[in-house]
Amino acid sequence: MQQRTVTIINRLGLHARAAAKLVKLAARHKSRITLARADAPQKSADAKSIFSVLLLAATQNTSIEITVEGSDEELAMEALCRLIADKFGEE
């Protein structure tokens, strides 16, 4: 199992387009991927569900804990962290 805390840094946060990119990327991996707000750990989401991800309501500067568990967890974690660090390709 891999866990990492990242900060959503793009200006619009985890809005519909960014969430769609994240879900599409997560769906490419076999591992189970969950996201949780660091300030409200009980508020978690299945990273392969657009509705679930949008309900996190992660705005700019929100810290998110990513948990990945499965056969390709290292690849999945690196890909997700890279997408977030690249501001979802928006800026």
C-alpha cells in the first residue's frame, strides 16, 4: 500500500475537467485508489468515480491524501502525483 499527501495547486481546484482527468488516469490502473481530504479524513472518494471525486469539493490549496493498493500501486501513485503537480495540464 502506498500513501501520499499532496496539495491541489491549480487555480480552480479539483473542478469538473480536472476531476475527469484524474478519474480517467485512475481508471487505467488495476489498483484500488482512494482520495481523502486531509482536513476531513472521513470525507473520502473512490478515485475512479467522477461523482465521488467532485464531492470532495477540493479547492486550491486543499491537501488530499492519496491511498493506492494493488499490483500497480507505484505506477498509479506516480502518475496521479505527476498529474496534480502539473496542475492537471491547465496552466
